Amino acid sequence: MSDCVPDESTGGFAVKMIALDMDGTLLGADGKVSARNQAAMQAAQQAGVEVVVATGRRHSYAMRQLRGLGLLEESALVSSNGTVTRTIGSGESGSRLLDRRLLPNATAKWLCGHIAEFRNALVVTFDLVGPNGDDARGALVVEQLEELHGSIGKWMTANEPYLAKVVPIEQSLEGEAPIQMMLCGTVERMRRAEARLLEHPAVTAVGEHGMAGAAVEAEVALHRTEYPERDLSIVDILPAGCSKGSALVRLMAERGVHAGELLAIGDNWNDLSMLELAGRGVLMGNAPGDLKAVAVERGWQVGKRHDEDGVADAIEAALSLRLDQLLTVTR
């Protein structure tokens, strides 16, 4: 029996790829990767398992926390909830673009009008990553600042070098197409924004249905992320068909990895598509309560919290199972 073929006697799962969310999953409450989580990722790589970070952050913002963790240069970073996939790269070689999906400018423009009530909570994101892996000013475009500073002030401050204010915001959509649009605000307001968006037949929700259920005529996919303890919600507006799960499907096809060989670890609704895809899904203990209920229904493990090294727990368990299977093969 090959070591990449699931062995039912050891639980039917042989990991070859691990997909990790960042915020609320890999990162602790201090916004950093713990020593134990880092050691677990390195142990996985040493065992021949590819570690893929899959995040709602754009590439350069994710790399702020990923540099120096010892991830292999050819390991993939799925960013902006699946619209862009690049290799991690290094300061010398830079990252390599593997896949990118754009939101057509015409679609983005009518969306600006469709969500008129929520324009003060809107951010438009462009992929302006340079050879050094960093963005340029204009990667993030807003029309108004006050509302966004009130809901995501720390993020706005951290990303000030990349922000441009354009009034009206549609003027930013005359050149290169964006990779995503984003609405931020209270949970109640963002649920109203999501409902408003879904009134149009070209918009489909991915947040509660993974990769399934998209209408044939859909042009836009919505991904919701909620942080109830902060009364914060983010609605990402992406090209139709984009999700962490769909990006991983394309990456796994390139890498020769089957869905049954994927371990996915996440904490929020925008992780649902990759949890559904994976042979083994682990939901963090700090996930929203309604998502935990979904996890129980679908047989996913509910692990420890992000501030309890829940990622390390899940990786160590998968590597232990992998070792058991290798031993079974060689007996």
C-alpha cells in the first residue's frame, strides 16, 4: 500500500497538504505565531507535507506575519480569500504568481451603485504586489475614511501607506481591475449589506454554503467573516467562483494532492469552503457558535482556541497519524 493511500485501519486519512487560516487560527491573540505553532509547521514540512496559508488578507499584509517562520519558498500563500495564489518566495527571489482572478470593472462599478447605503464602509483592493512582495499606494481605495476608522481602525492605520482616497470611488475602476471589494462594520449592519447585495441575481453567497449553490449567471461571490466579541463583520465581494476552497482545488491539481490528503484548519465562515473540501477539517475553539454547530453536523473536529495553540494540536495529531500509516505500510 502506498503511503498516499488512506488506510482505514488508521482512520482513513494520510496528510500531504495542510491549509491554515491566519487570523483567529494561526495567529494568537497577540497577532503573532506562537513558538509551538511555528515548530509544528516546520515539523510538517520536514515530514514532506506542504503547508499552505489560506487567508482573507491580501498577499503583502499576510507576509508581514509569515516572514521568518521558516516556510519553504515554493510553499503557496492563498490570499484575498482565494483570488490570488503566490509562492511565499524570499527577499532575494521574490514570490511567484500561481493564480489570480479579477473582478471585472463593469461589475465593480454597478456594485458601487447597488450598495449605495454602505459606500462609507467600502474598500476596493487591487493586486499591486511588486517583486519584493510589498504593495504600492493605491492597492487599497476608499471613498470615505471615518466609518472605516471606527470599525477597523488598527487595520486602517497599519495599511495607511497603501490607502488612496478616490471620490467618487468608481474613478478608481478605469484601469486595472480589482481582485476584491470589502465592506466592514457591525455584525447587524453587514448582515443588512449582505442581504442588499443578494437582492441581485448576479450575486451568490458562499459564506454559509462553501463552494456549492452558485447560480449559473453569478458574477460575484460573497464571503462573510464575523467576530461577535468585537461586533465586527467583514463581507468580501469576490469574482464568482472564488473561495479558499476553489483556490486549493487548483493548487492541489498542480501539486498532485487529492482532497482526501488535505488537512484544513480554520475559524470562520470564509474557511467553510476549504473545510468542506478537506479529508480532515478542524475548526478552532474560538469559532462562532453557529459555525461550531455546522462542524458538529458535518463531523469536523472542534479543536482548541487560537490562543491555546490549536493549530499545533491539529498538525501534531495529523503527523502522528501519518507516522502510524507509514509504519503500517512498512510492516
